Amino acid sequence: MSSEQPPQVAFITGGSSGIGLALARRLARTGTKLALVDRDEESLGHAVAEIESMQTRAIGLVCDVGDRAQVFHAAERADAELGPVDLVVNNAGVGAAGAIGDISSDSWDWVMRVNLMGVIHGIEAFVPKLKARGRGYILNTASMAGMRGGAFMGPYCASKAAVVSISETLYAELSPMGIGVSVLCPGFVKTRLHLTSFETDPANKEADPQLVAFSPLIETGIPVEAVAERIVEAMKNRELYIFTHPGYASIVEERYAQLRQAFEAAAQSPAISSLDTALPAISLG
């Protein structure tokens, strides 16, 4: 995908609702053919019908992104039925709330399986193909929670921080080859994340009070359409980090102020200051 030309075929996980579906609608307006991927067959059918009503080709692929074989199978179907995928959107995500130590191991496994391994499976399925063609784009959905951890969302924050780091690594590796990489880090967006998370969490027996507390913030978040528009703008400019809430800059600034203080403390430490700790410069590409 060049900075001037829209993608010809997009593969979007979590594509039957929320940010995934909003991005599909936005891409459909420019004629992009769409492979919508989701585990909810019913909502997937509705999403495909909506996109096709826009006179754009779309297929629905029922897939659990946490299952590597299913993702690879979906990738092959997308290529076979629509043509070579040139935009991969690893967007499917879930969340679990609670204090660390109280969150069950099943919930940890589930969040990491979807949010982290789902992204990795999408990367593994498509990166070799994009490299072979020397073009394309990968968009991974993380969160502002990946930029700064917060209380009561340990699994979600950890998984999204990993997605940010993987995206930075991909950017360094793929940008010299002409392949674009972006990581979306939204704040609160009006989606069904809190509802689908509760419905599908294998450890949820009753509404978690922390998840309930986050619900109003999600329900009053910014519209998914605005996020989709911002994504398209950012991909045209090949921006690595895509933010949606400028007011959250202070969150990142606070984190890096603390990191700078930590480096200064190390420089003043008698145990460290006398050592040669210089490393070769590391570039993000």
C-alpha cells in the first residue's frame, strides 16, 4: 500500500463491530475489498451484508484469532477469494478487569491469547507474503493502556504494551522494505469491548465491579467513525503511532519523565557510574 493509493484487499480481525467494522466501512468507500474476520458468525453476517450494500466485495471468515491454524486458514481463504491482501489489520481484542492477584489465570491466558497471540498469528500469516511482494501494510490495534499501565487492568495493559513493542520491532524490520507498519493506541472509544469481554471471558460468572466501573467511560467514548478516519489519515503518512486522544499526551509525558529520572539516578549511582555502559545506537528504521 503506497501513501497515495488505498489498499486493494484488507483483512480485518474483530471486523464485525466497533473499530474494525468502522474501518471496513471507511475503506469500502474507496473500493477496498474486505475480508472481515470474527468469531461471532451472526454479527459477521450482518457486517458483510452491510459492506456489500455499499457495492464493495466482502467476505466473512469465522475465526478464533487465538488459534494459529484458524488464522492461517482464514488468510489463505482471503487471498484465494479476494486476491492478495495488502492491508492486514490485527484488531480483535478483549479485556479483563480486577486487581493483580485476584484475576484468574484463565482470564490472563484468555486476554493474552486474543490480544497478543492473535496479533502474532496475523503477523506470521501475512508478513512472509508482504515481504515476497515488497509492499503492503500492517496495522495493529493496541491502546493507550499499552503506553502506560494502570490499576485494575493488568492483563489488558500487559497485552497492549506487548503489541506496541512488537509493532515497533516490525517497523524497524519492514520499513526499509517499503512495508508500512502502524500501531493504533486509542483512548476510550464507544465500542462493545466491555460487553463482549464479559460475554466471552471464560472466568466471568458475574459482572466484575472493575469492568462495570470502566463501562461508562467506554459508552461515552469517541465515535468509531472518527477513529477510522484518523487511521486512514495516519496510514497515508505512514505514521508508526496512531493516537486518537491528544489530551492524553500528559500520560505519556509523565511516564517518560519518570524514565528520565530513573536514568539520572543510574548515572549518579556509584555502582554504575564508573562502568562503561554505552551501547551501539539502536534505530527504529
